[in-house]
Amino acid sequence: MPDPIEGQPTGIERIQDDALIPQQRAWTPEVYFQLGQVYFDEAKYTEAIAVWRLAITKWPNHHRTPAVLNDIAVAHQMHNEFESAIVARSELTQYVQGSPWWNANMDRPAEQRNAEQLAESALIVTAIHHHQRAQRLRQQCVEERNVRLCRDSRVEYELAATAYRGYLERYPNNPQGYELHYNLADALYWSKNYEQAATEYAEVRDSNVDDSYLAESARRVVESVKRIADRAVEEGRLLIRDEPPAPTGAPPTVAPVAMPETVQRLARAREIYLTRVPASRDTEGVRAAYDYNNALLLYRYGFWPQADARFTRIYEERCTGPEADATGQIAWENLRAMAMATDDSEEIRRLATDIQERGCTFSARADKIDCTKTANRDKPICRAGADLNALVYQDALDVYKRAGQATGAEQRILYEQSATMLLAAVNSNPGDRQAPVALEYAALALEATNRFEAAGQLYQRIIDEVGPRQGEDAEEQQTLDAILANAHFKLAYTASRNFDFDRAVENYRVLADSKRFAKSTDPEVQSKRADGLVNSAILLEQLQRYPEATQYYRRVYDTVDGADTKRNALYRIAEMAYKQERYPQAITGMREFIKVYGNDGEAGELVVRAYWSIAQSWKARGRTGDYRTALGDVTAAYERTGQPAGSIAAGYAAEARFILVDGKLAGFENFQIKPGTPKTIEAYINTITKQIGSGGTQAQSIANVYEVVFAYRRPRWTIAPYVRQGRA
């Protein structure tokens, strides 16, 4: 065969030469195929692929085409072109039953069977290749925290899912179909096609062929639907209740609320898991969580009889012993909440008595709970005791009222007694409706005895415990809001007085920012909210947290009613920009202030200061002309606003005037007598006399310009002109 290196045609070129090899003979394709085989045997894989590709392009319906296409895939693989090999094998699906090639080779059943086998094998190989590559990429993504790798893995999972689906649709009765269905579901799940994944996992879960993947597929159905629900919540298409419906009527009852279809699907998936997957196969340990979560859904959507039955079973199973856990505790608390919501006193009493008799710990490792310890006051068994002794609150409040009517030492003793009793009542029953009021009264009682630190601790406790609570009605909600607002204000005020400004800001900001307080119609709450907003701005400025302070001052200006407060807020916004040397913003802010308050008689001093800050900003920016113009604005503002001589505003105006007139002295200080060379003594004397007279006139003129500064009657700017006049 001629050597192309010596300038001769290549084998591929020669085989296409009709003069050497007729192109229309029946045996011509075999020549092409054989040339490709020769190249392959000589490890010239690129040439082999080129010849075979040329051949199947010329004779796409030749009976050997599928086998040659498979040889192309092998050549790619031998040449380490694995992706190209996968692509080549994927083309084998074009030669199955129903294809043009299949119809053209109806007289060659052996080749048809071989093509079918190659296509089947190609689908499996393609699917497994993409699946394994996706798994590797996902692992790398997690290890390297590389988002691009995660995106790449998702693409590979999608390709794997397509291949698995194609195989299962074509070969539904394959013995490996059960496992391949699970692989399809897995690929769909990790490619975030959760709807399809849920369907495929359910098919595996419900299969009668095998149950090897029963637990895994049943759990994945739950997880897939959970992802669907989470996405719907994020996109605002689904709202999942986190509180039960409010009771209505007398006696109060709870009506069920329609459960969204997606939530129902999630609940059904959990129920099927609980039904189909025994504890022995619950390798992920999710049965208890699924059981509890479904009970919680029934509770939150108002299906209380069903929730009651399930919570009761969970509570009894998980009260003590090896199965005890926090879900048992929450189940008891929800049972108690339902009883309280429906004013079922007998059920409240039964639950409290039952938990005490059982000695529930709700922990597999916990010993019997000692309710005398402060740390255990929130334990259900301790709260049960409080339910049985709620009247203790009333006794404590009675002592507080008596203290208010007493005087001297007796009053102090009664306040301390009431605080002790109130705290004891709260500790024994923190969930009682009166607990927030009792805590506030206890704190007030401690303040009345000058125990401010202890009172502060109680106010913090009010924030921690009362903050999350929601009133059963508008009246209780208003009371809770007022108690909470007062606690934040008291803590902030005390912290500020003790120079703990960070804590003060934290509590003032809660007052200012909380939507809860913003919605309140209580005038006291709104007053504390306004104070919190103003004090937040002031403290943030003192802490030099200027960007945050600016935001709060702007809110003060926009929302607070007090004229003085609004005026000061707008000025502070500009002043902070000036302090930060953000001069363009300072100029803009001061001009805004002047525009709003330039004609406000109460704002005169601040208006003058604003003009002064503008001048200093221009100076800092090196804009001399603008600087001197702004100095003139300072003096004009002083005159226009009628500020008194000797005032702070007069000081700014005096300095501005002094700067404006001060420039002439520097030039005069270079004044010299220059007699020249007169011809006579008389001429010499006349020249000197004339120059001295001129100099005196200039000196007097310069001295006179400083006279205007004296009128401002500011000590510093009274002395400075005298000095300048003396020098002149």
C-alpha cells in the first residue's frame, strides 16, 4: 500500500477512487469494512473510525452497519475516547425494530437479533456510565464545595435517567427491571426531577416482583414529595400551617381546615412507609419521625380527634423507657394545648395527673425529673403540677396589691414577698395565661425594692418566654405586646445607664423593628416603639455605626411626630456623612435640611451649622471658590435667621467672616519703603513721605475690615481681629 508520507494517496482516498475500486458493486462495502479492520488491527484507531464512519454513511442499511457501529465504539474506547464511545453506542438504538435499517433487513433475522442485543447493551452501558459519572461528580462537589460540579452532576443524572427510561420502555420485562427502575428513580431524584422521581420510587415501593429496595424507595417517595412541597413553599405556591385553627363557639371547638393536596400526598407517603416498612427494615430510623409529623399535621389542620388518638399513642409509647424521646413530650403538650383550647378542664386534669403518675422523662437516659430545680421548670411533668395549682397566681397578685397600699418597711417586705410568690407561681406553671403578667409584676416589685439587677433578669426572662407567645384573643395579645415592649424598654434603659450600649441598642432595635409592635394599637406600645427608634439611632451614632444610624434617623424623620425630633434626625443624617468625610453626601444632606428647615425659627442655629458644614466640605474637597461662597452663606444665614450675638451660631458666622476678610493682611505684610534714587534730598524726602502715607492708608483700611467681626461677640473671634489689627 502506498505510503502517504511519500506523497501518495491515503488508503481512505484510494478506496474511494472508482478507477481502483468500483463503488456500486455488492462487495464494495466489505472492502471498506475490511480496510477499517486493517487500521484497527494496526492500532490506527482514528483511521479505522474514519473509514467505518464513511462506510455506514454510504450504506446505512447494510446488514453489518450495527456491528460496525459497535466496532467504532470499541475503537473510540481503545483510543481512550470514552465519551465518544458512549455517543457511538447510543446510536445503536437507531437500528432496532421499526427503524429503516430493520425494515431493510427483514431477510436477516440473525443480524436483527444482534442489532437488538447491541442496542440493549448500549442503553444499559450508557445509563450506567452517566449514573456513575454523576455520582462521582456529586461526591466531588460535596468534598470541594464546587457549585459547577454539582450542576455537571445534575446534567449527568438527567442523561442517566433518559437512558434508563429508554431501556425500560423498550425492555419492560427484563429481569433487571426492578433494580433499573430504582436506578431511574435515583437519577431523577438527584437531577431534581422530584415529581417524576416520586412516581418511579412509588412504582418500586409497590412492586410485587421484589422488595429489596422497599425501605429505600418508600423513604425516597417521602423525601421527593417533601422537596416538591418545600419548593412550592419557597415559590409562594403553598402555605403549610404551623399553628392549629383557633377554637370557636361555646363550648369552643375546632373545625378542620382543608389540607392542600401536596401536604396530603406527603402525609400519605409517610403513612405508606409506616404501613409497609417494619421496624426491622427501618435502617434510617425515620418511622418515629414520620408518625409524629403526620400527627402534627392532623393537629395543625384541625383534625383533632384523629390527632388526639395518635398523640395519645405517641405520648404513652415515648413517655419513659428505651423508646422515650422529645416527640412524646411534644405529643403530651399538644394534647394539653387541645384540652386548654377547648376549655376541657377534665382533660387538662387527666393529662396532668397521668404524666405525674407515669413520671415521664421523655428521654431514654433521663432519671426522674426533680421539679424543685429551676432548670426543670419547663419540663411537662412540672408544668402539669402548675396546671393543678393555677390559683397560686391569684394569691401572689393579692400580696402585690397590698404592697402598693402599704408604706415604709411593711411595703418593702410585701413587695419582696409578692415577687417571691409570683416567681414561684410562674416557675410551677409558666404556660398559664397569667404568667406574663405575673413576671412583669414580679419585676416591678423588685424595682420597688431597688433590686434593679434582679429586675433586669426578669425582664430578660419576659423577652425569652413571653416573646414567642400568641394571645388567645385580641385583648390578651394586646396585654402580651405591652408587657414585652415594656421589658425591652426597661432592659435597654438599664443597659444604657450602665454603659452597656450594645445590649441597649439590641433591645431598642427590637422595639423599633418588630412587626409585632408595629401592628399594636396600644398607645403605650407605640410610644415605646418611637422611643426605641430614636434611641437606636442615637446609640448607633455614638457607637460610630453610622450606616445603621443613618437608616434609623431616616425612619425617625419619616415616622415620628415630634417636630424637634424630626428636625434633629434630618440634621444628624447629614452630620454623620460629614463626620465620615463623605463630603458630597454631607453637602446633599445639609442642603436637604436647609430646604426643609431654612425658614423654621426653631432651627436657626442648626441652619447656620448646616451652611458651615457645607463650607467645610467644599474646603476639604479643594473647591476654594465654592468654599468662600459657602462662607458667605454662613454669615447670610446668621443674619436671616436672627441668631443672637454671642450664640453658638454667632461663632460660626464670626469665623466665616474672619476667614473672608483675613486674606488682605498677608499681602500687606510684604509692604516695603522703596525710595529709589532721587536726585535731590528733597525729592528723597517727598518719595518716602508719600510711600509712608500710602502704607498707613492701606494699614488703616485693612484694620477697618476686621471691625465687622467684633459684632458677633464671640471671645475667640474678638481676640483674633485685634491681633490682626495690631499686626496691620
